[in-house]
Amino acid sequence: MQPQQYQMGGYDRAITMFSPDGRLYQVEYAREAVKRGTTAVGIKCKTGIVLLVDKRVSSRLLEPSSIEKIFMIDGHIGVASSGLVGDARALVDRARIEAQINRVSYNEPIDVETLAKKLCDHMQTYTLFGGARPYGTALLIAGVDNEGDTIRYRLFETDPSGTLLEYTATGIGIGRPAVMKLFESEYKANMTSEDAIDLGLKALHTATDGKFDVNTVEIGIVGSYSSKKRVSRKIEASVGSETTALSFWKLDPDEVKTAVSKFSKARNEDKKTDM
């Protein structure tokens, strides 16, 4: 007798075939690849957006620095990935090309939402044609739009189906349920970037049952990080004037170590208080 999964008419054998109840099984399988990926979180705060990823170092022989889950797309945009890393790198390369095409064509940085929509349009085409499969990855796209004197931070989440949603705080990967539950109860819009990093580390700690350390955490920031560090760059406008735009960058190992140590110390003090 055929197993149950093969009694459904083979609706999961091609991306172009809907099941009788309107489902595309290959897209759902791609979502499962994301759900099995490492946890990544994005948090919008009053001074910017922070991205945090648990890199899940599976062997002590592995060099943690060789695992990259947060990528710079343009000077003002970064992404965090979960799922198949190879698929994520392919999307990152395409995003970088789209950003440069916009600069060459219009002499200005690409809007965060425009880039996110272009990526999702591309991902969606892989659910329409045979001979290909959906991307088995999800991205958190964080960036800043500078419109004159107005600064607007944007955080988007993509899906293998090409769906695009904007969040103030979200998570992807295997720890998403625990992360979203924590954010629902503890997220505050007026947080500083330091507070957002503490909340992100708490989310990763919850999602991984405390199995992370300084070597497995990667942090990226759009905007300002504390009162001591505000990364910006000069942009020359077409009329010859210059404007200052906030940039995306990744914390170096020493800064990550400081943030993780601060979080661990605060957590240990809370434990002593509760005893």
C-alpha cells in the first residue's frame, strides 16, 4: 500500500501544480527549511534598527568567523538570513546589484521598500515556473530612508512565497515562536539601540535555551549605537551639495563581546535577586 503522502496525486512534485485545497506544497517545504534555520531577529528602536543572529556553531573545529548570516547590501541597508545559506547569498548578490543599478540610473540610494519589493518579486517568480524551486530562505531587510531632513527606519521580512511584511520587531528561524512571544510582551518603541540589543540577546537566549556565547552571535545596526558611536557617511547630491546619511554596519568582535557580557552580567544579577 502506498504511503499516505503519495496518495495525494503528486501535488508536491512540481511547483506549478496546486493541490485541490489551493496549496503549493513546494513553497510550504521551503518554509520548513526556514523554520529549521538559525534564529535571526530584527528590532526597530528610536535611534535605528538592530539585527541579531545566532550562528549555531556545531563543532569546536569550525571557525565561527567563517559563518556569515548578516550582510551589507548598500551603505544604508543590511539583511539577516535564516534557512539555506547558499540561497540567501544568491539573494544578497541580487539585492546588491539592484542597489547599484538604482544608483547608476537615478544617482541616489535605493529606497528600502523598493529593494524589498524587487527581491520579493524575484522570489515570487520561482513559484510560477517549472524546472526551478523556491528559495529556501527568509530575510530580514533593515535600512534607513533619508528624505530631506526626515529619517525613516524600515524593517521588512520576506517569505519564500514572495510575501513581504513590515514589522517593528520580528524573528525568523527555528526560534520564531518564542521570539515573537517575548517581543509581544516586552517590546517598546522608545528603546535605544543598546536596549534593543539587550532585548535581542534575551530573545536569542530564550530561543536557544541559553546555548549561545560571544562566538555565535552576530550583530548589525542601522543608525546610532549608544551616544558614543553614530556611523554616518557623506553623500554628494546631484546639485553639488552634501547630506549626511546614517549607515549600516556590523559590530566588531570586541563590541559583540561587550554587549554579550553586559547581558550575561545583568541576567546573573537578576537570578541572584530572584533567589
